[in-house]
Amino acid sequence: MRRHLRLPLPVRLAIQDMVADRRLSLCQILALAAVLAPLLVLFGLREGVIGTMADRLVRDPANRLIVPVASGGFGADDIAAIAADPRTAFVTPETRAIAAGLARLRNRQARTSISGLAIQPTGQGDPMLGSLPAPEAPDRIVLSRAAAEALQAGPGTALIAEVSRQRGGRFDLTRLPVTVTGITDGPVRPETAALVHLDLLTATEDFREGLAVPALGWRGDPPPDRPRRYARFRLYASTIYEVEGLAADTARHLGVELRTNGAEIRRMQALDRNLGRVFWMVAGLAGVGCLVALAANLRAQVERKRRDLAVLRLIGFPARALVVVPLTQAAAFAAGALALAGLAYLGLAAALDRVFAGDLAPGERIARLSAEDFGIWAAVTLAAALLAAGWAGVRAAGIAPAEGLRDG
């Protein structure tokens, strides 16, 4: 014969009492839900607004970019030290801006060309590349979308890169056949540019300075026998929250002034802090009020049913069993209020998303409340309800059995 699981008697009595006073119980649940629902919406708005701002900052690699304000002289060991920092996502040295360009890039087959095309050194992990592999040799390049459209080129297209210089009153022009390995939609600056192997960038700088580039067959004076120094570098922090610290440490190590987009990040962080303070002030005030109201209501119910509870003591109920009654009712009130508040939040959050749909990108929400956040809210609400019920529980435990005879 199967045995059905039965709730402890004090729990069943508490539930039966709530059912008997269903109107009062419903009013208590509605009162709690009326406090919880605005708090859930306010918390969801804070998380949604700040989360959306942070996501937008994170999605734009420019917000993680750190560059020198002025040209300097950075060696390979300096770049290696920056790359070794765990806060670094990507770093590449750069030549002087005047040398970072091609005289012309031509597509003979399509009869198109771009004059004065900017070239940017790149490598694996460069946000400008997106998910594309980095060029592995000087004769391999990745074009920005704008450059590819202007040249009518795609992956595998053969192009001619031209580099020019003025030397001793004479104009020199050298050419290098290159192949397009990919088209990037990453945040390339300027928009019309090519991403190249670092060796091609240093080769163009050497050629413009009148030096030979034996690896590419470009003629000129013998290159000096000294370590190369780079005028600039392009550095990306791993997250927007690492930008300020990484920039400060790098500037101190290299003795240079660096530029970041830190103002936008600080603005978002300040808004997060201020909204957090406002939220917790409101939540604290509402929570204390809710706790006091629930405690007073449960205590009033104990006083109203004092004779009934005394009779229970008289027939053998231990004091600790009576404590369970207000605790059970408080937990039930909290569960019901959470359910109603959650439904109210979902409806209002959906309405807010529709209202602000024009300002939101796909996947973004103006109000955001994760299952984990709601679980934390549920745990805190339940704990607060049980705490509020403690006062009523102590009073119930203190009822003497004789009160049932005296009042009878």
C-alpha cells in the first residue's frame, strides 16, 4: 500500500488558516507584490541600461584602444613587455604616420586603383581583423570593406602595391605584387585602408628613407646595423575595465603620454555607481517598510488567534510547533508575492522594450533581469519574510496553555 507524503501538522494548520482567511491572505500577498514589483523593475532597468552601455562599449574596440599622444622611440623589448601584460589583448608596433601608406594600390584586371592608401600593421588577435587570419607575409594583405569596394577586389585578387620616394632630387617608384587574403568588416581606421604584415610597413618606411630592402629586392643604401625603433604602437586592453590601469602602467614604464577613450568608460562607471546608490537607498527604505508591515501583520494575526493557539498548546502542541505557523505563512506570502511581482516585471519590461525599440540594437533590452538575479531576489525576500515572522513566532511560542482555559 502506497504511503503519501504528508506535510507536518503545523504547516498544514498554517495553510488551512490562510485558506480560511483567504481575503486577508490575498491582501497581504498583493501588498508585498506591490513593493517587490517596482523594485524588480528598477533593478532590471539599472542592469539593462548599464548592461547595454557596457555591451556597446565592449563591442567597439575603439574603447579599448591605447595609443601614444606623440611619436617616440619604442624598441622590440618595449613592445614585448606590453604584450606580456595579462591585461593586453593585442599590441603591434607602428611606423611614423607619414610612412604608413602606399603611393597607389592597383587592380589591373578591374582597372581600378586607390592613391595614398593607408596601411596598418596587424597580427593575430587584432580587433580590426575580426575573425580573419592575419597576413603571414609582406605580399599578403587584408582590405577594409571600403577599400575592397573601391578596388572591386575580393579574396584571392592579385593587386600591385606601389611605394614611392624622393631621393637626391630623383623620384623612385617600386612595385610589389600582393594578394588579397580577406575583406574585413572590423573597425578599421581610416575606413579605406589595408591591413598588412609588419614587415611590409617597415619596408615602406625604410624605402622612403632611402634604404634598401633586400628581402623584397628594393634598392637603396645599406640599412644601419642597429635595433629598429618604432615611432608608435597600437594597443588594445582585454576589457574596457582594464584600460585605465594598463594605460597608466604602460605610460609610467615607457615615460610617454598615452591617449584612451577613458572618459566614456568613466562616465558609464559613474552612472553605474550613482544608479546603484539610488537603487539600494530605495530598496532599503522599501524593504524596511515591507518588513515592518509584514511583521506587524503576522503579529496581529497571532494576537487575534491567541485563544486558538492556546488551545493547541493545551492539547499537547509544543511551543516550537507554534513558531512554525507564522513562519510558514510568511514563506507562503513571500512566494505568492514573488510570483505576482515577477509577472508584473515581465509585462512591464516587454512594454518598455517596445517603447524604446527604436533606440535598441537586436538583442539589447532596456530592462534586464537574469534568472540568477531573480533567484537572489527570491532568496533575500524569503529570508526577510522569515525574519519578519520571527517576532510573531516568538509571541506564539510564549502563549501559555492556561490562556485557552481562561478565555474559554
